[in-house]
Amino acid sequence: MFNALVVNKDEDSGKTSAAVEQISLDQLPEGEVTVAVEYSTVNYKDGLCIGPGGGLVRKYPHVPGIDFAGTVEASSDDRYKPGDKVVLTGWRVGEAHWGGYSQKANVRADWLVPLPEGLDSRQAMAVGTAGFTAMLAVMALEDHGLEPGHGPVLVTGAAGGVGSVATAILANRGYEVAGVTGRPETADYLKSLGATQIVAREEINETTKRPLESESWAGCVDAVGGAMLARVLGQMKYGASVAAVGLAGGAGLPATVIPFLLRGVNLLGIDSVMQPYDNRVRAWQRIANDLPMDKLEAMIQPAALSDLPQLGADILKGQVKGRVVVDVNA
């Protein structure tokens, strides 16, 4: 028997409840690889799955946790053998499939990536889905021509999980980073990650009738969407790109096509869930090379399985800073 955070749903009331329970191997879903999970983390989707479900969970009882890192215990797939260090993000694990909030997990071999040299499992989950997504965003911007020296790169929702890692990676690669936050108390934290400019959320969150404003940003990693993304599109430099990674400010986009037509602005969609294997390996290798570990350590908030019900509620309220690393064996 081993511990897992199990979410149950009352069929009469429709309400869900989450608690640490003991489960057995035969309760786990089928999969070619059994992993002894060491660390997981907390993402916005995890908050939904721990709480109301958000339409993500197919059936109950359910074990959330959309990412994890650990050691292979058993494998029927030749690509992995006992003792291999692995990391998993995406593939709807923790949503449609049982996830990482458990001391053991059974998953498909196709969903795993070998942990790159230079990262341990705790660091991998300090990165987690949020940091993996941030790296995909930086790669996309650079694939579309962004280079240091082109001008400041804007990061919205900068104190969150994606924003924190994006800020640290960009600063480490020599970019001038402008971090947008609605929490003034996080300014020192963002500067410690390498941000050279702090932009108050209210300065950039107001809608404007002007489709174009002054050309301010050479690139942008946007975790907010909504009115802020629409505003940012009109502030991008000619030919610049915005990597859209989230919708904390809403799924709507009250924008015009003018920035695309008159300035050649690119809006790049970033998906981490179904990302092809080769690009996953590329991203994790870039993380090992380009993310300074001292900055990563500064982002970490440690947690245990028993902390997850509260943390799930907190992240839905925007009250989690940096990266929560869950030691599932604590």
C-alpha cells in the first residue's frame, strides 16, 4: 500500500472532496511503465482537478497531478528499464488519467521523457509543466527571430509559475525582461530572477480603442490572454512575436487584425500537452542548459501531499507564487 491524494465526488450533491488515502498497485490504471514518483508540482489545472474538476476529470475516484518526476520501477517497454530517471508532463495525465499525486504511477512509455543530465527529479518538478511551457515559449520566440539586443521582452503574469521560469530563462540568455504583475510585493522577487523592469498590471490591462500604440516590446510570453493580450499585440515591435501560453485573464481576445497586417506581428500558440517527443527532449535539454539552478531554487515552495487541498484552492485564486514542489513521500 502507498499514499495518494484521492479526489472523490458525492453523486447526490455533486461536491468533490480530496484527501490522502492509501491505495494499492492493482488500483492504478494500466501502463507499460511503473514509476516510483518522487516529486510533483501544482498547476492551475491541478487546482481545478483537486476541486470542482473544471470539466477535466472524466470519472471518480481520481488521482490528480499533471506532472511528476521519479525512477522507473518496472517496464515492459524496451526504452525504459528499472533505475531510469524520467519526467512526465502533459498527455492529459492528472486529468483524464491518474496522475502524479501518488507515490507510484502506471503510465504509457510514450508519455515519458528521460531526465536530462544536469537535472535531478526535484529540480525537474521545480520546472514542471509551467517551466516546460515557458521553455517552449522561449524556443518559439527564438525560432521566429528573437535575439538578445532586439529590445525588452515582456512577460505577463510574471510572478506565476510560467512567468517566473520564463523570466529567469530570458534573463540568463541575455534578454532585457519586463515583468508584468498585479502584486507589487513580488517586484523584488522578479528582480531577483533577472527582470530589469516591473510593469504594473493596471498599466497594460486597460482596453484601448487604438489598434496600434508605440512599438515597445521585441517579444512577449503571455500567460494572461484576454484584454491584456489584445493590448500587448498593439505594442509589439515590427515583426515581433507573442507566445500565448495561458488564459488567466480570460479566453476572449478583444483585438483587431491591424497589428498582424501593418506590423507583421505573430501570435504563437504554445501547447505543452500534446507536444511531440523530439521537441520535448529538445526543451528539457534547453532547460538543463539555460535555466540557472540558483534562480530555480529561489522559486521553490515545498509541499507535501497533505498540503494539496489548500494549495489547489490557492492557485485558483492566484495566490501561489513561483513553483510549488510536492514531495509525495514526505
